[in-house]
Amino acid sequence: SNDDAPDWSADGRLIAFARTGANRGIWVVDLSGNREQQIVFGNYTTPSWSPDQQALVAVLTHDTGLRDVVRIDLATSAVTNLTGGVGDNWDPAWRR
């Protein structure tokens, strides 16, 4: 597996990143590197923290190859599609 696209939380205590391979998805790790947590499983990339650190935006690549920008709630791991499957969308970032 490979880790990619790290993004620091606003308080500098956590890093969100995308992982490929068998454990693909979005992960969060603390600064010690000892507490990794998989937030969602699937073809997700380029996570970006919300200013309040309660959610991430990321890209979900579908089997068709098209991509959607999604919001991932960190408390529940609920995924909300923000771009609705229309077009090819990528490179999300929260406005800070």
C-alpha cells in the first residue's frame, strides 16, 4: 500500500491521508504515528480538513472512473456526495 496527499488538522495534532492497496481509503493518524484510524474504505483520495475538524472533504473515484467530491463526517464516517455524480470533480479544499 501507499500513503498519499497528507493534510494537517487546524490544531496541528492530526494528519489525514489517503491509502491505496488492500486497506485503501481515508485514514487519520496522530503525531506519534501510533494511532492510525481508517475513517472510510474505498477509492478515496486528497482529504482536506474542515476548519472545525469535524469533517473531511475528499474525492471518491467510482468504478466508471468518474470522480465526486464528498464530505466525510468524522464522528459517524457518513459520506455525503457534494457533487451529485455530475461530471468529473476533484481537488477539494476547505476555505479557511
